[in-house]
Amino acid sequence: MDFVITKEQQRMQKAAREMLKAKCTNEFVWEMEKDVKGYTTEFWRKMGELDWMALIIPEEYDGVGAGFFDLILMMEELGRACSPGPFFSTVVLGGLSLIEFGTPEIKKELLPKIAKANIAMTLALTEPQTTQWAPCIISTAATSHREGYVINGIKLFVPDAHVADYFICAARTSGSAADRNGVTLFLVDAMKPGIKLQPLKTIAGDKQFEMTLADVSVRSADIVGELNKGGEHLELILQYAAISKCAEMVGGATRVLEMSAAYAKERKQFGKPIGSFQAVQHHCANMLIDLEGSRYITYKAAWMLDQKIPCRREVSIAKAWVSDMYKKVTFGDAKYHRSLVAESLGL
């Protein structure tokens, strides 16, 4: 196992951090949370100019050809800045799906467009009968019709659907709603007739949508991966997605710890900085311990995925551990710890 960060990766992280510090300010993040689109075209194009979308795209498709671990380091920086926009949806949910399972024709058509930030993509998976990203609990039906299929169903919590040019839609082509086999992934053009989007109001302010598909026609050539093997494909895609989100949370928690530590040095009580009090020091130390443990298990799972080593257990551990860590670090269990974080954020 080797996930030492190289000098080249360190330079990439530094460049990303500097750009995000300049362009992705706290004010910009708050503004984009209220914005209907959720990001600006200028910001998206800037990310494209820096080859962020091209990072994991193979060189033969105008990409950089880096590995998944490099993407995780980028996701960590994006999480550190609370960066808005459909990067995760496009690069992880869309791009990695096409890299792993797309046909040569689909790759040739779409991967260069992702690399150049010319299109956005997302994954349409979750349905009303489940609250999980379950790769097999699918009732949306794709019925064979002429030289292709017709898709009917409802998808929930589709991220960034309002700006997506293409969806990767999971639909059932055989079996019942809970069968492991019988799910197929389809590439669906967002401009197809029969697609209706309804925005969902979320606590986080992220852009989630309900998507209704009514007699949406697709070609057999639009199948991503193998017919009836979509459940297996989704298991890998969701592992990539889970670890990407873990990295994003590690980045966010890192920023919270930095702000909290800085505030503890500045805020004074009884004539001295509160950082000199043992109880505050213990909380900051516990935050660091939880954070570094989360970074380690995230990097380990990312490295294993990058090396194509089976790691379902490691991904599950990381997802559970990092989620708990993020809540503890950003909100905490003690009342004064919540106050410390809130005041450092100016809330």
C-alpha cells in the first residue's frame, strides 16, 4: 500500500487551493447557494481551463490521464472551499461511469467534452421506494421498442439535473424491482422529450431534483455497460462516489479545524486566549485525531480503488467513519464546541 503524496500532486493541490481561495470566497459560496443555477459559467470555465475536469480523462480523449487518487486530492480541495457546481456529478458520477463502462463510440463523443468543460452530466438512480443509493432497487422500466427502449419512471435526488446535458439513468430491463440482475444503465440526452424536472428543497441548499421520465426513447447504442448488468456496474460507480464524498468531507473538516484553531488563538476570556484552556485544547486535539484518521481510511480506500483492488469493506468503513467525523468536527457534541465552531465561522 502506497499513497504518499508526490511533489507533483502537492503542486496540484497548492494550485487548486490558491485558485479556490481567490475565486471561491465565502461570499461566493453563500451567493451560489441561493442562486438558481448554483454556480457561474465563468467559474466553471476557469476550472476547465485548469484541466480539473480533464484530470482523470484518458489522454486519448484529450484528458490528463491521472488516477483516481489524484481526483481524491482534488475533491479534498473542493470540499475545503465548499466549491459549488456540478463537478462531482459530471466527473465522478458521469465521467467515471463512461470511462469504466462506456462504449468506444460514447467515450469518443463525450469524454473530450467533459475534459474541456463543455458539458455537464449526472446520475439518475434513487427512486421513491428507497431513500438509499441502492443499485438494485429499481422499478423505472425500460421497455424494448423497435431498435431501442422506452423508459418510464420517477427518479429522486438527481444532483444538478437542471444543468446536465446528459443523464446516466438506471432502468429495469428484466426481473422485479428488487432483483440484483436486470438493471441496465442508459445514456439519456437531457433534451429528450418526456423528461420533466422538479426542484427539491434541501437543508444544505444543494441542487437536487425529482425527474419524471414519460416514454423517453433511447437507442440500444445508448446502453452504458452490459444489458442487465447495471447493478454490478453501479456498485463500482457508487464506491467511487462514496470515497469522493469522503474526500470532500475531509477537506471541509480540515477547513473547520483551521478556522477553529485560529479563533481559539484570537478569542480571549479571563485575559488570555481560550486556546490556552485545557478543555479547548482537548477538543481541538480530538478534532485533529478524528480528521487524520478519516483522511487515512479515505486515502487507503481511494488507493485500492485506483489499483483495482476489491475494497467494498474499506469503502463502507470510510463512508461510515468519515460521515460521523464530519458531524462531530463541524457541530460537535459539547455545547461550547458548537459555539467555538459557530463563532469562528461568523454565525
